[in-house]
Amino acid sequence: MEAGKKILITGGAGYIGSHTIIEILENTNYDVTSIDNFSNSSSKTFERIKQITGKEVINYNCDLCNKVELEKIFENENNIIGVIHFAAFKLVPESVEHPNKYYHNNINSLLNVLECCLKFDIPDFIFSSSCSVYGNISELPVKETTPFGKAESPYAYTKQVGEEILKDYAKANPQLHVIALRYFNPVGAHISGLIGEIPLNKPSNLVPVITQTAIGKIKQMTVYGNEYKTRDGTCIRDYIHVTDVAIAHIKALSYLTDNKNKSNFSIFNLGTGTGVSVLEAITSFEKIAGIKLNYKIGKMRAGDVEAIYSETTLSKNELDWDTRFSLDKMMETAWTWELNLNKEN
């Protein structure tokens, strides 16, 4: 019996990658193979995926910058019909301190995976992009057609360059069909509470900082700046539940496999369309958890954008996708996950 059609996921042990694997296994007929070298994730993630789905996922421990090893994986795996490329370094402050690390990893890994797609005749490619490509802009909400501003960090610049690379590859190789999904701010955890975000290093994203402060792993959290030109002086972001983001990848896959794409390079925003300030996010968590957070106001942080949120019409109309989780539900699932992690440890 021939094996089923397969989706290759890079960064499958990561936060969004793992949730996407779960949605694919539970809601499609595709098999999944992962590549993840656990540079910022844990092999235990695959145990959690099996606990939720009842299915084991093959993972190759490979650095995507090693093209020889990567090609061996593509040679070994049959029936790959699409690739979802999550794997990248993603910490904004770290990218400011170590730009060489980010340029080397994020650009080289993308080029290597693309070359393998061409060599092994894999037609469909979905790229994890980011709202950071827009930079600091005054026009809100941002549309897919909004021109890039100046990248506020080397991480953001690798996403800008990544999209340009994909556009050029798609133009030169008409057999390749590419979608770039620009995530806004994925948060929360799987509704089961069995899997969520596990920063191996000190977290820099707001919600894990909030939950780790509430549980006592962080003694006091810092709100980086309260003098921005926003309604309460703190940064505004478009927070979106990680499962909503994961489901968007299935919708994007269907968009390509059903030949609904109008060109072979498409871009979609993934957000709720609503901006939430840092202090509003804290208030939501405090209400859900019944805990007062210990936080202080600190200085503005290098690389942070003042305010950004999404225009969502295109992704709703073209991908037939919409968000389901409220901000309170995002906080509730993140807190359930943090409590379960605490029990484990």
C-alpha cells in the first residue's frame, strides 16, 4: 500500500509548528514529517502531539543550513506535496544583539529548503512571515498591500528579505506556488492544555512573560515603555490564538491544492483586526486568572514597533478563514498550559 500524501514541516517542535501538526493530523488526510534540531524547542513536544492526536510524527534532527543532510531527508521521504517552513530564529532583542546569527540561519535555511522543493518537484510552499515586515507605520490597520517600512530589527529584516526571495523564486519557477502568511502575535495554547509555548530561554514575548510572572518563575515583569503615542502609552499588538493561526495553514494548503491562487506568490495577514495594548493584555489575564501581576514600567526596548494591527478582509475572503478565540480565551488557555507545566515540573 502506497503511503499517503505528506506535508513536510520545518520547525515542527516549535510553538506554531506543533499546533499546526495537530490541526493537520486531526482535520486532514495528510501525513506529516517534521524537521527540527531543537535549537529553541524540545523533543518532548512530539510526545505531547501523540498524547493529543494518538499519532506519532517522524522528526529529523537536522540543521536546515546543512544542505547535504537536508537533501538526504527529501530523498528519503516520498509523496511530499507541500512544505510549511516555520523554522527560524525569532527573538527580536537577540537579533539586535546578534544580527549575524539571524542573517546566517534565517536566510540560508530558507534558500536550502526552496532549492530542495525545486529539485524534488514539490509544488506548494507556505512561509511563516511576520507583521514585523511592516515596520513602524502610521497607516492602520495594515493591509497586505501596505508598503514595508524600515525593519526595526534584524529578525524583521530576515522576514522582509525572505519574502523578496520567495517572490523572485516564484517568478522564475512557475511550477512553485508560494504563500507567505504574515502572523501578527500568536498567543495561547491548545484547548486541551497539553501543549503550548515553551521558551527554552528567557521569554521575550508578552504572554509567556505574563504567565511565568503569575506562576512565580519571573519575580517581576517589565512593561517596556509607557510613553508611546497610544491610548495608554504602551505598545499595541494584534494578538491571535495559536490554534487560529494553525488552522490558517490548512486553509492556505487547500487554497493551493485546489488551485484557487490567482498567482503563484500570495500574501495574507493573520490577525484578529483588533489592537490590544500591553496593559490591556495584562488586565485581561488578571481578570481570567484572578491574580494581580507584579510588574513595573521600564524603558522602551530596541526593535519594538509602537502599534500594529491587521486588516483581515483578504484572508477571510480568499482563504475562507476567520478567528474564533477571544483575548480572554487566549489568556485562559495560556494560563491552563502554564499551570499544567508547573504540575509536570
